[in-house]
Amino acid sequence: MTASRPAEPPSEDLSRLADLYGVATSYSPSPDRSVPASATAVTLTLAALGVDASTPGAVRAALAARERELGARLLPPTVVGWGTGPPAALAALPDGTRLRVDTEQGETHTSAERLPPGIHRLTATAPDGRTATAHLIVAPPRLPAATARSHGLLVQLYSLLSRRSWGMGDLGDLAELAGWAGRSFGAGFVQVNPLHAAVPGAPTDPSPYRPSSRRFPDPVHLRIEDVPEYAYVEDRERLRPLLEGAGRLREAVLTEGALIDRDAVWELKREALELLCEVPLGPGRRAAYCDFLAGQGQALEDHATWCALAEVHGSDWHRWPTGLRDPRSPDVARARSGLMDRVDFWTRLAWLTDTQLTAAQRAGREAGMRVGIVHDLAVGVHPGGADAWAQQEYFAAGMSVGAPPDAFNGRGQDWGLPPWRPDRLADSGYTPFRELLRALFRYAGALRIDHVMGLFRLWWVPEGRPPTEGTYVRYDAEAMLAVLVLEASRAGALVIGEDLGTVEPGVREKLRERGVLGTSVLWFERDWEGDGRPLPPGGWRSDCLATATTHDLPSTAARLSGEHVELRDSLGLLTRPLAEERAEAAADTGEWLALLNSLGLLDGGTGGTDTSSEEAEIQAVHRFLLRTPARMIGVWLPDGVGDRRPQNLPGTWDQYPNWRLPIADAQGRPVTLEDLAASPRLHALMGVLRDGGA
């Protein structure tokens, strides 16, 4: 057998060209190691950015053109100022250059100093007559710090069933949870999974991290009975079988061991919503709906048009008739006119979902929550979905976001999400990112950004290639952060960055400088630069959300017992012998329990296997979190009742019921929201947080 030849590294010219477009020619999986990207990966990535590097001659021509362009350019397409002085980019302008700034507030300035926050238009005229225009983003220097420490709950909303929900948790349940947790335990927030619109069609991908649209929420989360028009449906007989079906779905999950069936829930809710949308809106409701339509504009029309077309042609726009693949084509305009009733149906659903999201946030704030609902922003969207269709000029065709090989995954990862093109974002003044953030901040007290490192760079994988044959592409993190800080400040919201795993040097420092909180998970907080032992409370950072676990990790009960190792073994996911994995997991847990005991947090020690011992250990873990300086402390809601199962087990697809499990107790029995509210175990754990660990 002939051994495969190593990938050819980029030439010197190709490396220079790549650098000018922010395309990396190597990456470092660890501080002491550098891995070159292949010439093929770099060439394909440049092609996705509209640069021909297919031959040495093409590379030389593209390099010369890019150098001429940059040499002649007065201004980059987007300039950033932090409200503390003139933007740094202006220092490179020739002496005597005249400036004009047209602010979004309608004012005109001849200086770039002391400008109001906003996205402005900057015009520079050099003494030689050259003129350039740019978007000028002026943001506050940093986000305001949280006024006081807060604690709260983390939950996957679909898993939180009540006796009123239709087979999966909904926005009515979220409002109830927020109101109860705020009033009963002084909770400051509830963090949920992404509630973005999913790609329709059965079976729907249950992962909330691969949505059709991040811009608009999913109506599957609606509480049907809370829609005002529900009370005025005249034909109640048409509603009765839908309510009965919802009851059967709910009972199947709660009492018969069934998995959450999102598709079945949506089929019932869609039929119910068809009935509700037949009810005329009252004058006040009609005016509110019209305001929503005007405020969301073209983006909402595009989203609703995609949904209507998907009902006819399927949920992957790449397979639609050619004329419908361009959202601005005459064919789409004609199709929209013919489907106007369906377009209105989908815009109505977006509005109804927005109103219930707003109501959930209001319920939390009225219950005394300082933050309210923490929403989650997924790292990307499905390539066949609504956003990828409506905003396709901003996405890199033929590319997917992922992660390079590392110590934990030697094959790398391909997440199947098309990346934004950094050049197109800059040319637009980051319009799609701004609009996305504004939409989410309408109803979010804080925003968690999944894989926040993506504001700085993303691993692009060429279509048809393994993740090992990708490379990093850099984004203008200064501009991305400026937009984020600007929009969050306007909304009075916090921002939490999910910065777990391998993080490029300097990223956490830059995020902290701008007031973006990080994410710290207890089991990963060790003295990695020293002896590797568990990090004592005083060594933790303050600017973070501190938790014991997340949706992608074992529950605290499973980690304490070692059951997470047994689960992975049963699914064939271990890369070492079971005995080795057990021993390492037990040693890891033992070190943490020893630290908790030494700090006097265990109230009598450990060693037993009964529920009371486990409960004491889980409480001790959270007392420890309270000893850290972390500004936010999060409790994984299933930990409050001893749930053993992770909501998502990375590395599995159909081997494990990811994203389809209800919250359950230590025996695996599903627990309703009403049961949670009456649970002595949850009350005891939340009492630890409410009383500050006393």
C-alpha cells in the first residue's frame, strides 16, 4: 500500500495573499506546536472569499491587486471608535484630510471626536482630492458591570414540561418558572437554550444549535392558550381534538417513558394556530401587529416568504426552482404575491412568539429578577434554511464552520454551518449582525454567545473535505465587539461569552476589557499552569457565569457517581479501556471532593452512596461556587432533582436521544414544573444560593 503524501504547504506568495485576506496558513493546537494549513485548504478558502488563487499566476495577480487596493485606500469599509477619542484608523489619513460624519441621529460633524454612540457615515477627503466613505461604529468603551452578584437557573426549555404544555416546555412554562424562581428564591435570571426558528419538515433536527434562522424565534414554543385570539375561536369543536392530542403527547412523555416529539407537538400547534389566525385582530392588536411588521421590515418579509415557499418546495432552498433561489428575483416576488396568505400566517406567528418572549422577560423582571431571561445565540444557521437564503450574499458558499483537530478530537469537527464572510460584513457596516442582536435584545435581559471565539476567528472547512483540511479565517473582532457592546448597551443587557475549550491567546482579555463575561465550569477550573489541581475559590475570575455543568456535560449527580463514564462506555464512545476511564474520573472527582471537604463545605463529609450524601455533595459544589468571586452563579435545573442524564451527548447522533429528554429525578421519572415547585430537594439547593451558602 502506498502511503499518502503530506499536504502541500502554501507557497510564499500564497501565504502573503492569504494573510492580506485574514486566512491563516497555520494554527497552534497547543502553545508549543504549530500545524501548517494545506495549500488546497487556503486556496479553496480564498475562492470562497472571491479570490482566484488556483494557479501561481493567479496568486501573483491577486496579490498585486490586493496590495494596490490596500495601498490606495483611504479608509477601511468599517471604522471603530470607542467613545474615548478619535478612531485609531484615522491616524493613518494624510495631514489635512477633511472629515464629515453624518450620524444616525441626523446630525453632521466635521470631527470624529465626541460623537454619540451609533452607526454613522464617515466621509474623508484627502488634500489630493481622493474621497472615501466608511461606516463608523461608535460604541461605549465597555458594557456596564452587573450591579450585584446574581444566581439563577439554567434549563433547556423543551425539557421543562408542565401540566399545561403540549408535550414539550413552552413560553408559558418559561414565564411561570421565571416568576416562581424570582419570588421564591431571589433568582436573578433563567438561562435557556437557543429558541431560534428550526428548519421545518419531519423529522426536524432537534438540535437548537442548527436553526433555520437566528433572527426570528420558533413558534413551536408558543403557549397556544395564552394567545388572546384563542378565547374567540368560534368553532371549539375543531380545537377539541387538538387539545386531546396535546394531552396524549404530554402524558406519553410524563408517564409512559416517551421521548419529546417536537414534530408531533408542532403539527398540533400549527393546526391550532391556523384556527387562531382566522380570528380577526381587534384594533389595538392590529395596530401592535402593524408596528411589528414595520419594525422588522424586509428581514421579516424574507423569513416569512422562505417559510411559505418551504411549504411548497421543501426546506432546502438549494433544491428549489432556479428562479426562487434568489430572494430578490422577480420569480420570488410573484411567488410571494401568490402565497400572501401563507406569508401573513408566518409573519403573524413571528409576532405572537415575540410577544410571548417579551411577556416571559416581563414576568421575570416583575418577580424581582435583576437580569431576567438569558437567551442563547447559536454560532450559525442551517445551510438550507431561511437566513442562509435571505442573506446568502453574506455567507461563504461551499464552506462550513467547525473546529481543528485537538487533544480531545483528533479528527476535528464539522458543524455543518455556513460562515459569514468577513469582507461582506465589513462592507455592510455589519448590518446582519446588528439586526440579529437588536432582534434578540428585544426580549433578553442577557445574551449568551455560543463559541464567542467566533467573533475573532472561525475554522472554515471546504465542502467535501474532512475537518482536518480546514483553516482559520479571521474576523474584525474590534468591529464585532463594538456592534455587540453598542446594541447590548442600548438594551441595558449583559453579555456572556461561552469561552470553554481551546481559546486563542488574548481573546479572554479582550472580552473582559469590553465587559463581556466568560463561562467557568467547575470541573474544568484547575491550575493548568501549575500543579493541575482544582483551583481554589480565590483563584477564579470574577467576570464570569460560574456553573457546575452545562447541557453538553454530565449532570452533577452523574459525575459524582461516575455514571457518565458507564454511559459513554455503553455507547462505544470511550477511546481507552473502561477501567482507565473509571479510575481517572474517580480521581478527578475525588480531588474536588477533597477540596470541598477541606473548605468545610460538605457538612459531615462524603463516602456514602445514598441520596442524602449525593444531595449534600451537590449542595457543597454550589456553596463552593458561591465562594468564588463570579458575578453570576448558575444552577443546572436538572441538578436540583438529581437527574442523571445529559441533555446532549457530543459524539452521538441516533445512539442517544439528544435534545429530547424531559427533566427527570434520580430514578429517571419525568418531573413537571409543578413537581419542581414542590420539590424539597430543589428547595434545599436553591436555599443554599438564596442564603449565600450559609
